[in-house]
Amino acid sequence: MTTRPVGLRPDAAAWPTATTRLAGVLGHPIKHSLSPVLHNAAFAEVGLDWAYVAFDVPDGSCPEAVAGIRALGVQGLSVTMPHKRSVALVCDELSATAAVLGAANTVVRRGERLVGDATDGPGFLASLRAAGHDPAGGACLVLGAGGAAAAIVHALADAGASRVGVLARRPEAAAEVAALAGPVGGVAGPADLAEADLVVNATSVGMTGTAGAGAVPFDLDLSVLGPGQVVADLVYHPLRTPLLVGAEAAGATPVDGLGMLVHQAALAFELWTGVGAPLGVMAAAARISLV
């Protein structure tokens, strides 16, 4: 792997070069992504001659995009909506977790083979623990039944949660995702909010620029929350979502979505490069971009 002096930002007139390695993110839409900011800051900090770009790939075009990635020798990929399942289908190999989820948010090049991996769940657990919370032995409530929710449910069960309930608009979707938690998983309802040690919003409700901006998932009554409960939101724009504001007002402890964003990206960075990720630099770069 090619390097440059640690912490030295590349000179625009001389970089990138013919030896610069390329990584990127696939998604649609993608212009809002903070991944280029995080990873390029990390590459510069540790002195790697890598560059990271965003690829806007329309839904349905993922197989062609991955074929291009393969042919061009791109070293690593992050994958976001709506491509996580499609990418898993065209990888040569999947990690154990990605295989269970049927989805990959990270692709690692191993020689000529593309290996799909899943860093969302481990990234969430790392961010939760960094904030001083451990889900082991606790009752958890996950809001949503999409790909992010599936990754979180699976991770919480692996981390030793005593129960992982899933609340979704469609009970059948909630049941499918809850099954990923095995015997501790189940379909949940609004009444479970009051009894949960940990509540995780894995929907996009509350995100700036969406129809759910300014809203609380499922119109939950946050007044039933209280001290001793932790409420985590995967949404990071804004950092203080309506859910977190309401949870804190009720006495619960809020955990914003920036930590998961950074930790899952750091895990991907390490899989691609074999180098420890500079978490502090990545988090600072993200916060500056959100101001």
C-alpha cells in the first residue's frame, strides 16, 4: 500500500496520482453522504495514498455498477440505500453476518474476489458502548423493519440482549426482522416503549429533508420514558432529532446517530486497509460537515 507522510493533506496539483488507490460509496441518492468526508479525512490522517468518492447508482443498476468497480480495481466500497441487498447478490463471497442478513454495506477486495460484509450492527454496538451503554441482559425495542433495523436486531441478540422487540407498520415485516434475534426476538407494540431498557430508531423518521422531518416514529408517546432508559437514533441529520429531544425531556438518556456512522465507517476502513481507523478525526470531520 502506498503512503504519504502522516497527517499531510494531498496537494491538489500533485494528487491523486497513478498509484492512488480508490474506494467509494454506492447509493441513490448519494449527494447527502458524509462518507467521503469521513474516509478522506482518515486517509490523510494516517498517511495513506487513497481517495474516496461517491457513486450515484440508480436502483436497478447495481450489478452493472459493481461489474465496473470490479474491472476498475476499486479497493473498497461502502453501500447504502437502496443497494445493500443487490450488492450482496453479486459479491463473490459474504461474511457470516452479511449472509444471515442477505445484505452488505461494505465490500472488500481480496485479490480478484469481492467480499461483502456488514458493519452496521457492530458499528452500532461500538457506538453504544463508547457512549457508556451495554445492551447485554437488557430489553431492547427497535423501531422499523428495514435493512438498518435488521442489522441492529441481529447485533443486539448477539450482544446478549434479553429481549429484542421490533415495532413496524406491518406486523409481518416486524416478525421477519425479529426472527433474526432468534428466541429473544418478537413483534412489539407501542406499549413496550415504557419497559425497554434501550430504544433504537432504525427508521428515517426525524431526518432533515424527508417527509418525516420534525416527527417522532409511529407517533409514540415519549412521556412514558424515564430515567434509566437509553434512546438511540440512527438519524444524524439533525443530531438532535425530535425523538431524542422528547426522550431527554422525559428523563431518558439520548444517543445520537453520529457515533454509529463513524464506527461502522471505521470498521470498513480497517477491513480495506488493515490500518487502525482514526476515530477522533473521522468524528470531527463529520461534525464540521453537519454544522
